[in-house]
Amino acid sequence: MTSHDTPSVEEAGQSAEVLCAELRRSISAHEATIEALGAELAETNRGVVALYAELDDRAEQLRLATELKSRFLSYMSHEFRTPLGSILSITRILLDRLDGQLTPEQEKQVVFVRAAANELSDMVDDLLDLAKIEAGRIVVSPEWFEMVDLFSALRGMFGPILSSANINLVFEDPVGVTRVYTDHGKLAQILRNFISNALKFTQKGEIRMSAVGEADGMVTFAVTDTGIGIAAEHLGALFQDFVQIDSPIQKRWRGTGLGLSLSKRLAGLLGGSVGVRSEVGVGSTFHVTIPSRYPEG
């Protein structure tokens, strides 16, 4: 290598200064980028904090609104009970002829009043149950009971209604289960809702009640009818609060649309679930699946 190929000390120093200058510019650019990212992150954090604060505020407002609704439903339900009780008592006195004889037309009108009062009483009970569930005041009281006793009670309850109807209510023998350990009253309420619903929308044919024990320790109770059926697009909303299906028969029946919603919530309290299968013009099957033994603790 000749002396001409070796850079001088002066040239080497200039190259080092150039490298240092480039390095400083690079560091400065990176610092600016980091500072900008830091500022952006800080702004994002402020936005997230503000969003969480707003969500907390909305959650509190929703909690208060739900509490107010539950208190209102509970209060109104209790207030309705007294006048309804009076109306039902008076209709009972009239129909028992304790206050004198009735003409056929008068008897017809009193029976109509009694039916309307009973229907309204059922609505009040539904509203009160809804208020209790939302307030967390429902207590599950499990006990052992025989399936035959449950079916017998349901048969006795709906027997008078079916005596003048073109509908047969059939209770199939339970399969794979003879008794269960759960809240008898709540299970019976679910099944009553299913059977009542089937009766409303079945003009003729039959309603079948069945119970099948599953291999996983669950029991499925099903109510199958030969009624008008439900279109597929309506099935998803059936178990929501205050939902009623728009149909010619539905318009003849007043109600809160709470029966199926309450059944879903009660099934959840029992550790189970509800479901439905239906075909328009063929009929529907509503079912509830619960543990054969309520999971305490």
C-alpha cells in the first residue's frame, strides 16, 4: 500500500465527524418518534380512562333503573292483589248463588268477569315473580319428589279446563327417571306455563307431557302440542320479556308475554335451560332440561 492509499489523520477526523453528525440526527429522529408515540399513547390512555368512567356511570344508571323497575313491579303487583281478590270473591258468591239466583245471561257475564280476573291475577303473579328474580330474592328449596306425583298434580290442575275442550292432555310414563331432587314448585310453574301456552294455541288435537332421564344426570321435560306452530324467525325471541307472537289466535289472548321468559329464568335458577322446536301448522315442543339432583353448594 502506498502513502497515497492511506487516509490522513485530517481526513479520518472529518469522516468521524460526519458519522457522528449522522448518528446524532438519527438519534434525534428516533427521540422525536418516541416522543410522538408517547404523546399518542398518553392521549389514548386518557380516552380509555374517560371511557371506563362513562361505562361505570352508565352501569350505575342501569343498576338504578333496574332496581326502580323491580320495586315498581313489586309495588304494583301487591297493590293489584287486593282489588283482584275482591272481584274473585264476589264472582264466587254470585256463582254459588249465595246472593240469589242468576239468569243464564247474568251467569254468563259473571263467568266472563271471573275468567278476566283470573287472567289478570296470573299477569300480576308473573310480574311479581319477575321482580323477585331481578332483585335476587328467589330462593331455591329442593326436595325429593316422585314424578308420578308431579304429573298427577298437573293433570288435576288442567282437568277442569280440558273437560269442555276438543283437546286431550296426555301424560306419558317417565323414561329413565322416577324421582328428582329439585324445587318442586318452580319446576311445576315452568311446566304449567308450557301447558297453558300450548292450550292457548291448540284448537284441537292433543298435548303430550313427557320426561326423559339423560345419561349425564339431566332430565328433559317436554310439552308437545298439535297447535298452530311458530315460524322459525320468531323462535329466537320467544323467551324474552314481554314478547308475544303476532298471529290471529294470539290477538284473542291478552297477556304480559312473561310466561316463557319466567320459565327460562326459573330453569336457570334450577341449573338448567329451556328450548323450543316448532313448525307452522304442525305444532310445537317446549322443553326444559334440569339436573335430576339440584347442585347445592
